[in-house]
Amino acid sequence: MAEKDKAKWSNFKLEVITPERVVVDEEIEGVIIPSTDGLLGILRNHAPFIGSLDIGVIKYVREGQHHYVACNMGVFEMSGNVLRVLPDTAERGERIDVDRAKQAEQRAQKRLQQKRQEIDALRAELALKRALARLKAARAVGTK
């Protein structure tokens, strides 16, 4: 069997869909997703399941190349060699505005340091976690 044919049989489909747009719709070789239970590695022919997505970075391999998507919370489902990820928001690493993400990180850290009662600490912690995920995805693809 030719290498191209072997790759075809080892791939599966990844869909990352937000309420606004389709972020990823590709045949991939493997993926690591941030679930609320920890990082999950998924390959073709994985058993069907549904899970909760955590804030973090989706890492996947397509044609031997690594790709990164910063994502917010949501859900995911693996069924019939299709992994469907439905986050509130998602952004490819190469499209992230690093300066904007750094500013969001600084704002969240400042809010957490203030420790006043009118500050919603959980909201600030989630904002910080989102900013850090965006920066991680951007840095992984070489964006400074």
C-alpha cells in the first residue's frame, strides 16, 4: 500500500465549531484536547464518547505538521471517526493578536491582585486562563 493510501486510512476528521464559525474542519492524524478531566489524546477508531472541554490549547497533527487552537470551555464528542469540538470560542494560534492577549493577561492579573470584594475572582481567573491559552497557542506556532 502506498504511503498516501496508508495516511488516508490512519486519519480521522476534526471539527472545531464555535457559535460564530467553523475554526477547523480537517482530516488529521491525532489530537490532544484539554478536557475537564485532564488532557486527552485521541487517534482514529477511538471509542465513542462525550466530554467537557476546558480552557486550553487543542494540539493536532495534520500531514506531519503540528497545529494549535486556543479554546474556551465547551463540549466534545467522538463518534464514527469524527471528533466534534464545540467550544464557546476558539482561535487558531497563527491568528492570535499577541499584544491583545498580553493586555488581557495583565488586566486579569491586576484584578486578581486587587482582592476587593467587588472583584469577581472566578471571572478574573477564567479571563487569565483564556489569555494564557491564547498566548501558548500563539507561541507554539512561532508568533512573538
